Amino acid sequence: MLPIVYANRETAVMLPIVSGIAAMSVAALATGSPQSGAISGRVEGNGFTIGNVRVVNGAQTTAGATIVVRNGRIEAVGATVSPPKDLPFVDGIGKTLIPGLIDSHTHRTTDEGRADALRFGVTTELNMSESLASTQSHRAARDRMERTRFADVCSSGTPATSPGGLGTMFGYAVPTLCSPEEAGEFVRTRVAEGADYLKIIYEPGSRAFTSISKETLEALSRRLTPKASLRSFRSRRARRRQHCLRNASASKRRHQTRSTSRSRSD
């Protein structure tokens, strides 16, 4: 499903959004009293373990938890998880770990702005209008799962607007809609381009801009759950699930190898 965002000059109301957050991020963790073997500086790479930390996930709190992050994704979390020896260990005693914050309406245009967001604990931004090149660049960076100093970006791509409507004045090409019959192709194109959701600009009373018609708005809304869009979402979700399963399988083999080696040495 491609979610929808309605927007006008007064409000921006967002319906449920499917976002590709890969892992809980360290948004509120400072250096604690280090235990034996713990590091006190920056962690290099995108794999590490945090131990002895209070985890708040929005639904429950777990004290004395261990979180294992491997290849940028959470591999294990809980109070009974044992820290693997092949990853750097950060002692989180006396500290709290929370999911990264999500800024659900941004118009970010610079990487430095995304770096500022991450410094303040915002790990994901939902950009509400940007060029095709930016949308595809952000999606590619997200899929690579590389270590970065920038907040992740999900994007609406170019918004659904009319010729001369709000969103057409930012200096890059913006496809527009003139009739309800164009809604289907517009949605299919945004899905193919990699948009995570669709922003619709509907301002029938505006004196400064033109607006799509009510009929076009309704046509877009009907097209937001077509089979093509649902297949696209399911395909991306399946690929991410397969990636997680491959990582989990590789981790299991590593743990089994370590266990076998210890048994032989004993």
C-alpha cells in the first residue's frame, strides 16, 4: 500500500505510513562506567553490542538489556542475550536506549541538515517534496545499510499538484495533473520511482496557487491501493525479510562455530 498525505496551507494530516526503519538506533546513550573489555570511544563500522542498558521501545521497558547490532540491523535484544565476542562492546550501565526519533514532515534540501537531525536524535525524516534524483539517491543509501552521519530519509517524491499549483516553484521538474483520468498513471509512476508515500496538495480556495479538482483528489485516493502498488510494497518487504533471514542464518552459523571450537578446546 502506498500511504497518503493530504496537505494545504493550514494543516498537513498524515495517515498511517509504512516506513523502512531497519533498526533501533542509539538516540540517547552516553558513555557509562566501562566494564572489562568495554570501549569508551566511538564505535567504528556498523556492528556493535550495547550491554547493561535500560531499553524503552515505546511499549515496554527492559532493564539490564543487551542489544546486538550486526551489519546495521538489530540481531538480538533482551535481558538474556549474551554479548558476542566478535563485536565491540559498549557498556550502557545507568543509561537509557530509545528508538530513533522520526520527524514526520520535513522539506530537507541539504545533507548538513540531515546531519543536524541525527545529532539531535532524529534518525528518520519523512521528506514531503523533492526531486526524482533526490528520492532515488535517498532510497539507494537506505538500502545499502552503510554507516552514515546523516538521518535516513523516506520520501513522497514529487507531490500530486496542478499546473501552477503549490510545489511547482522549487526549480525542478514537477509532473502535474489536469484531470481525474491522469490519477492512475501518476500513482503508478511514483511507485516505480520509489516513493514511500504520496503527498496530495488540494487547495481549492487558494488565491496564490491553482489546485487539483475534487474529482482528481478522489481519483488519486482510489488509486492508492491498486494491485500494482500492493505488489511493489510486498516485493520490497519480501526482499528486506530475506536480507534479515540471511543475516540471522549467518549469525547462527558463526555462533555454532564458536560453540564447536570451545567444546573442542575443553
